[in-house]
Amino acid sequence: NAGVTQTPKFQVLKTGQSMTLQCAQDMNHNSMYWYRQDPGMGLRLIYYSASEGTTDKGEVPNGYNVSRLNKREFSLRLESAAPSQTSVYFCATGPGLITDTQYFGPGTRLTVL
Amino acid sequence: AQSVTQLGSHVSVSEGALVLLRCNYSSSVPPYLFWYVQYPNQGLQLLLKYTSAATLVKGINGFEAEFKKSETSFHLTKPSAHMSDAAEYFCAVSEWTDKLIFGTGTRLQVFP
């Protein structure tokens, strides 16, 4: 029972390159989330998926796309990376009710040069 | 619009001393409030949450928080700090949906 897994753990990109961050969960949760964490800014929601086949923008969606492939997997894509996207990215899952706990993956540290 | 403010980006205490991490919220409706902890190089994990049952909420590792509507606060406390409590702590609020709004975090240092 791995919980929430993210790949890769670290990545360095050059400006303009693309990449996809992968997230998978074995908790049978409906909702999945992508956050970015920046110093002094806490965590900010990028995109959100309430169920397979549905996605919704969060607070900072510009420059990102997502795909909810199935109930287990939720990927985040950077089409043309920019230095402002240097951050630590966290995937989280939850049952989907307002009072529910969210469960976080270990994070992906991305540097864009 | 909902928001949370965490006063103090860094808090330092001695081992055995009281830990007090402050969180104030802004919400147009009774909110649900959460405290998450992040240990170095790890993801976040839930410490405790307020979901409108008891106003004093007990969490893991000896932490507790009290919801005070009149003060719009949800401060996190622990009577006696341990070295293993050194981490970053985030307060978060949810209002109408399961989407969380996080505060900017407070880094707790514990000195021997």
C-alpha cells in the first residue's frame, strides 16, 4: 500500500522544454489535486479533479495542463517551462468531502534554468 | 473570500517549552480548519482538523488547537516541545468545497 506516489523526485529543465509530472494513488479516492510550494507562499492549488474525466482550475493554473487518466492517476504537464515554474510540486488525494483529510505525495522538486 | 494568516514565519522554542503557532482565518461562513505538518523533504500530513464538532481539537503527537469564532483564530499548541517537532506547520481552511486554502507556513525550530 504505497499511498500517493510521484515521479520523478527531481528534475532540471531548460526554459522552453516540456515535461509531465506523474501522480498515482492506491487509496481509491475520488479527488486529486496538484499544488506548488514556494518559499514564503505556502501551497497554492494549480488544478483539481473531483472524479475521473473532470478537472478544474485552481488558484495558479497558467502554464499548466492536467489529465485525469483514470481514478488512480492524475498528471501535470508543463508545455513550455519557464523559470517562474521552479518550485516543489505536490500531488494530493482525498475522498472529496469538505471535511476530508488530504493525503500528500512526497513531492517533485523542479528547477527551470 | 476565505483566507488564512499565519503570524510568524519562524518560531523558535527550547525543548520542553510551550509551542504556540498562530492562525487567523477569514471566512464568510463557518469554516472547516486544518493544521498540516511538513517534515524536511517530505509531503504534508494532517495534524488535526476542526469540523464544527468540539471547539478544542486534539491531534497527533500531543498537539491541540482551539477554534475561537469571536477571535477568528485556530491557534496550534503543544505543552512541551520535543526535538522531533521541528518542522514546517501549515494552517488551511475550506469553505464551500474540499479545496484547501493554505497559509504561508510557520517553521518551528526546537533548541536543546
